[in-house]
Amino acid sequence: MYATPFLDIPALTGASGTVQLPGSKSISNRVLLLAALASGTTTIHDLLDSDDTRVMLDALTALGCTIERQGTTVKLEGLGGALRTTKASLFLGNAGTAMRPLTAALALFGGEFELKGVPRMHERPIGDLVDALTQLGCRIDYLGNPGYPPLAIHPVSIDTLQLDAPIRVRGDVSSQFLTALLLALPLAARRDIAIDVVGELISKPYIEITLNLLARFGIEVRRDGWQRFTIPAGSHYRSPGEIHVEADASSASYFIALGAIANGTGIRIEGVGAGSIQGDIRFVEAARQMGARIDSGPNWLFISRDAWPLKAIDIDANHIPDAAMTLAVMALYADGPSTLRNIASWRVKETDRIDAMANELGKLGATVEAGPDFIRVHPLPAGAWRPASIRTYDDHRVAMCFSLAAFNPDGQPVRILEPNCVAKTFPEYFETLFSVAQAGEIPVICVDGPTASGKGTLTIEVARRLGYDYLDSGSLYRVTGLAMRRAGLTPDTEHEARIAQIAAALPLSFSEGKVLLAGEDVSDAIRTETAGMDASRVSTLPAVRTALVDLQRSFRKLPGLVADGRDMGTVIFPDSKLKVFLTASAAHRAERRHKQLISKGISTTLDSLRADLEARDLRDSSRSVAPLKPAQDARLLDNSHQTVEQSVGQVLHWWQEIQPFKAS
């Protein structure tokens, strides 16, 4: 997951491949609560690992559930209708799928609880659910604004609850209120319990998910249309033993859209199919209306581009409220204005999504009309797209759907602010997107300079700040030298061909400042003075240098790369838009190296280090192949008297200067 303040997505030109989606948030949190309410142990497979499921797991642990987790599999020992903890303060983040159902369940359980979340959660209405629960005799107080969390829940006896008359709950604000009651009321089913929905029930497919999962746990709810739901007397939760969580159909919408708009051989989505119990699978129908070609099987979808431009759509999106946001971005690629209707629930989600989508689509250059319960998006023709910094409002779906704007015909990049908000439901979303997307040009920042000039430290930190990969090209030569020695060879011309073969096949990767050779951490082994000398010598062998060129260029991957070395800007990535050359003097570099070696307990002298560095500089700058020198368009950075933070700040400033976005 990208934890950077912003993530720049370069212009994307196509996409092909297969993606495996994470588990459904809606199913995951429902299953967790149902397993907690049931007796016995439930093994849950393919559970979503996200912020929302983590707060639910933390809450259930605090309430006394025994939970074992191994990867995406969770074993949860249920409470069997009896709390083991009767007093707790629970933090539920911005997870409506945790706040609403837990409010109902704890109001019936009999205990003293405080439920709170992030500031946005305290702006999301819960009054209609609280009103329904107080009809029964539950005792709930608002700790802030009436009608909104945080809440204080006080104990009541189930025997005192008023269950004779139907419980009335509004259905036109959020379907989660009805879901919460359906999940909790079997705890009190000493007689038939009826729930009457007041007003039109929105997001009906989410209620279908709830009913389907209740049946899996032994609760067969009787339904009279969408207005009355009856929980039979004697209902009690029974663990199914094992249950699998479907992949998230809402998350599938981004890759369905990707297949519809991107050039390529198509996108295969694994983990969810047309027979999904999730309502957002009906996004497939809307995408087909817009011109996507979609095939499906029991647990997969295959999407490819067909009609182009996409066809404008006018749709009642009440049944796919989350996935419909993706349609708003697809509308930019359509042949006319598209209208999404009956989406008033957008205004009480993680943010006011109607306003958020209108604002951010406008930044791209689009004309957008918005009202209380609709949004109309006019397409953007070629030549009208603008680069934009997309504000995400701490809303995961805003971040994900706007990534699709990077496929615009004008080749404009897109900046996603606070990309880590996708942790709510799909922490690895951007990595998954980049695994199948292609770009016309992947940005590279080159950092060249002599030995011990601080290239590596600067490169790693700049890459971390931007969310880019990094390449320590000096490590390639050092690892080649190490592999050469392990093979019993010396850096001589007689072994040049064999060393080149070794170099071309190096199983090398970088992670958090470590250099890994076939998974082995060789960071220390390649940082000795002997390893440095070997690196300098093998770098003079033309066949070795040729072998390593392709290997170095293969590190250029989305979303971008920061590469350090001695010829990154002159030989390896001459098309790089930013080339930095460090010019610290040999004296200052010797002082730095001296401090590093002393801190590791290695005895040396400043004079010998300086002499060695000056000799290396002369050798590197005078070699016949790719001599050490700044590229003609390189920016010189004398970091002799700079801290690492100052050097990083300067490079990031230069990078921002050449971006089409305002500084973030």
C-alpha cells in the first residue's frame, strides 16, 4: 500500500492480464459479526484484510471472542449469545459496516458500551437506527450531536423488550439500518419479530446479502416484498463451520471499467462471477450498456473493450450505489452526457460523494451537473483533458475510480492525494492496477555521482517519499563481484564472458534499504572495501556492462523509479526528465565514509580513505566505457554541507517544478 502524501499515476496507454480481488467488505464484516453471535467455531476463508475488517476484529476481540488469524483465514470462537465482556469502549474508525450492526447487537446484549469513530463517522447519521432500537426499550444516549455517533449503550434485559408491535425503521437513508436490525434481533427472538420499512428501501441488493448470510447461519427471515421482514420465534445462530468470502464486487467495478476503456487483450477478474450474491455485480449490466464486452463463469469475469467511445448511459443507480461512482468516471469516455439517478445515499457515505465526484471531475476539465440525488457527467473529448490533483476526502472509492482517468487520450497524468485511504477496503489496489497497466513513459529520476557521495541514501528516501521503486545500480556491480568470487572467478578479461553470464541472470531485488540476492540479504557482504574494488573492476569489463544494461532498465516499473549510480543519466536512462549529479568533494566523502566505518567497528584513517576515493574518481572518470560524468542536462547538487533531509527536499523541489500539478 502507498503511504505517501500523493501518488502520481503517469499517462496509461493500455492494460491486459489477470487480477485477484480481495474479499468483499460487506460480506466480511457481516460474517465476522454472525460468527461472533453464533455458538462454536467458524473458519472464515478469504476474509478481506482492510481497515474496516480490522476495527471489527478488534471490537470482537474486546468483546471476548477468541480469534486466530493466518493470512486471509480466520478462526473465530463465537459468543453463543452471551457476552464475555460487559463494558468496553470501541473505536470503529469510519466503518459503517461495523458501527451500525454493533450498535444494534450491543443494545440487545446487555452491557455498558461506548462506540466512537473518526470525525467523519460522527457526521454519518445513525438516528433512524437508534430510534428503532429505542422503540424496543433499548437505552442509547448520544455523546455528541443527536442523531450521530458517538454513542453510549446501556444494559437492558431482553425480557423487558417491547416486541409485540412491528419495529419501524426508515429505509431511504441507509440500508445498513435494516441490516443492523436483521443481524441483531435473532438474539431476542422469543417470539416472531417483525420489522416494517418506512419509505422506499434503498440499496436492496445489500439486504439480499444480509438475508443470504443469515440463512447460512441458520436464520430464515420471512420477507413480504421489501416492506416487512419477520424473524421467526426460536431463531438462533448456528455456525456453518466454514464459510468462504466472495471477492469484492464493488472493487471489481474498477477492473471491469479498466477492461472497457483500455487498449489490450482484456482483463480477467478472479474471485467473483456473475452468480455473486453481491448487488454490485449488477455493475456488469451497466458496463455492458456502455459498450463493454463481458464473459463470465462461476468465479471469474473477462472484460474487453468493444464499443468506442463508450455509450452514454442514463441509469437508476440506487441498486449499485458504491460501484456507480465508477460509472461517473467511465462517463468521461462516452459519446454523450451520462446521468446517474436515485443516488441520494451518496451524500451520507464516507464523504458527500455527489459533491466530491462533481468537484474532482471538474478538475479534469469535465462539465458536471449535480443535484440532491443525481449527477450528470459530460464526456471529455481529446484535447480537453487537464492534469489534476484529485482530492480523495479520505474516501477509498474516490481514490480508486479516479485512477481510471489516467487512460485519457491526451496523455495527462493524474495525481491521487492521500492514496492510503484505499486501506479501507483494498489496500493493494494501486499495486494491482499497476500489475496489469501499461504506460507510454514511466518516470525516472536519476541520481549519479562518485563513490560515497550519498547517492544510495538520497535515492531510497526520494523513492519512499514518491512511492517509487528504486535501483541501486552500484549494488549490481557489487553483487556481480560477490557472485563472481563465489564462482571462483577474478575480475579479469579471461573470465569476462562467464562473469557477464552471471550478471545477466542476477536474481536481484531491493527492499527497505536491503539488497537481496535470491532472497538472501547481502547488504553487508557487498559494502566492504574489497567488494567496492571488485565492483569498480568488473564495471570496466564491456561484456559485463552490456549484460547489466537490460537488467537495470527492467527496474523501470509503474508508478516510477529513482535510480542511482554513475551512468544512470548518461547511459541507462538518458530520457529521464530529472537527472541529478552529486558533487561532494573527496574530503567530505571521506569524512562520511570514515564515520560509517568507525560506527561498524572497522578501523581506518581519513587520509587512506580520501586517497582511495580520489583514485576511484580518477579511474571511474577516465574509463573508456561510460565514464563518470554528469549528463548534459543534469542538475548539479553539492551536498557537502547538506543534511540528507535538505538534499531530499531539493530533489523533490526540482521534481515538483517539472510536474504539471501544483505542489502538494
